[in-house]
Amino acid sequence: MKGEAALYPDDALGTGGLVLSFILNSGRSAEFTSGGVNFGGTVYFLVNSSPVVRSSFAANTYAVNVTDAYVNFLGFRATGSLTIGIVNGLFRISIPSYSPNPI
């Protein structure tokens, strides 16, 4: 695991907060198997607890981003990337159009 952490004080942008950005499995894919389903990818955790944008992360963000994601089930394989979590205070699941999940 590697990443960055910053604690911001109150400043001209707004109240301070904690910003975390770290990769769970640097250089390799995390892999999980459960009930015949195999899935994995490169997992990033993103946190910005302040009410303003910090370190290019939206305010009030608590999210997991998975790149190079894949799911294998009954011989079918889907790949792509996704983000799931609270982004700018709202629950969000995002599968970017530039990273579709072909089967």
C-alpha cells in the first residue's frame, strides 16, 4: 500500500479537513473469489473530508476507485473501471464512458 495524507487547516478556501489518497495494491491487481465469481482490479481509496476541493478531489468525498477491473462469471468476462462511494456528499456509482465494460 502506498499513498498520501494531508491535514488541511482552515484557510481562505474554507474549513480544513483530512485528504487521503492511497492505492491498496501497488503494482498488481487485487483478486477476490466468492461463489464461483472471480473479480479484481487496482484499488484506490480517496477521501476528502473538507467542504471544498482539496488535492483535486471533490469536497466531501469518500470513494473507492477500481481501475483495470474485471469480473469472471460462468465463462464470461467483463472489464473496465468504476468508482463507488460518496462524491461531493452524494452516493455515486460511475463507470466512465472512456472505459466501458465489454463482455
